[in-house]
Amino acid sequence: MKQLFVRFHVGRGGRFYNQGHLSFVNEDNFQDLVTACINSGNLFDTKTVYDEETDTETELPEDEWNYHDAGGKILVQGREAMEAETGRLDWDGLYDTDYVTTTDDLFDNELEYLWEEYCKDAWMSDELKDAVCTLKDKKRVHNIKRYQTNLECFCQSDVEDGCSTCVSVDFDQQQGEFTRDEWKSRLEAMDFCPFSVEMILDELDSCYADTTDFFKED
């Protein structure tokens, strides 16, 4: 699975507007986050020190470089951390923190939050949607081919070989046998994601559109 960057914000939020609320922001890497904060005037860098006696700037050792806020609080220390693609800007702990991680390094709470956002149809790139579904062991259908007795559902690429996963859904002689809700339960048991379940149900519903309904009436 391709490594993807995910930017989160920790601050006030949720039902009771409590501190420590996690929010998915976008798919920036840490350098994108740093640039945005510098451009907004919230983040500053120190790589040199001013000598009043000689009126000159002297470059600091790389391990003393830092990013700091307007009050002088050091948020990132050292060139390596400053130039990394992942990192954290702790402005005020649980009240205000921005950070970037990758899909390879997600904690359980971060993955669960991304899954909740996915199920709410929050904006994500297709690559991130695939990654979230893969990490949740869910199948995300990209396209469907209909045959006389079954549907072939092509899902996100397999982690091992990078090839699309094809899952067959058999509907032979099942017209009018099950309700839409019963089919929904069956597809959920096959670990299709919610949007894929609806996509397959719509495809099944169109199988006999010119004759009679595919689903049994409730």
C-alpha cells in the first residue's frame, strides 16, 4: 500500500467542545503544514544568531536550528526534524496541536476517526479512501461488470501484488428471493464498505428493470 500523508488537528470540538478533539484536516505533508504556518505569520525559524558587538549573523549548528511561535516557544528542534515529511507543531497541547503522520503509522484512534469521516463522505483523495478501507479490511468497489448470473466487483488493489481485487457476487435465480435489506446484510457480511454496498444494490436493482423488481417487497 502506498504511503500517504495525513494531517490532523487536535483542539476543542465534538459534542461538548472539549479539548483533545481530533480532526482530519487534509493530506498535506509536514513541509506543507510548516509553509502554511510561516505564510500565516504563526511560525518562525531560527538558524542564525545575531552578534551585537560585530553586527553580524552567525549560523547556528544544525542541531540548534528551530521553529518557534511568536512567543519564542520552540516547536521543532534541529534541521533533520525541521526538514522531515512528518512532524508535530504543539502550539498548546490538547487545546491546539497540528501534526502530520502517514497511513503506515496510524494509531487505532486515528484510523477509527478516518473511517468515521470516510463513512460520512468527507473529502478524501481516492488513494486515501482505498487506504482507509484496506486498513479496515473493507472492500471499496471501483467498478462493476455485470454477467448473466453474477456481478464482478473490482475493488482497491491488493497490498501484496498491487493488482485489483475482483469479488464475485452471485445473483443467479435469486430475483424476488430477498429484500433489499437482506441483500444489504449479505453484502456487509462480505466486508464491502457502505458506499460499495449501495453501489452493488443499485446494480442488482437494475438487473431486471425491464421486467419486474429484483428485490422482494418488504
